[in-house]
Amino acid sequence: MGNSTPIKTQPNMVFSYESINDALYNHHPELSGYWTSLGWDEEFAVATYDLEDGSDHEVIIRRDGSVSAPDPVIKEMEEIAAA
């Protein structure tokens, strides 16, 4: 993953739609509004993004609130933010 927030040592968050969107927003504001599917288990949440070029990518959210996003996802989010 090219774009990751540092691993944090804060207590584990409880995964919910809201807490996952908050973590995504904190990593990049556009991430919270452009995913196409969202799911989670006991350890990770995964948000899937279908990009304009037809590719799809997964962004990983950990229980400590850290996020790992592939560079193409961040690049497209930057383009959306700049529009």
C-alpha cells in the first residue's frame, strides 16, 4: 500500500458505518464519500473503490483507526478534491 497512516496505539475502535467513514475522512476527506462497497470483520474493515479508469481497489481500515490506501485511489481522491 502506497499511502498509509501510521499505525496508532490508541484503543481499538468499534467498527460501524460511522466510525469507518470517520477513519476514511481523517485519512483523506474524499475517501468517506466515494466507496462502492464496505464491509468488516473482527480485525479489518475494507472499503472498495471503483475508479474512473475501470479499476477497483481496496482500502484497509484497522481497528486502531489507521488506513492503508493504494496510490491510485488517493490520486483520484485528490483529483475529485481539486475539481
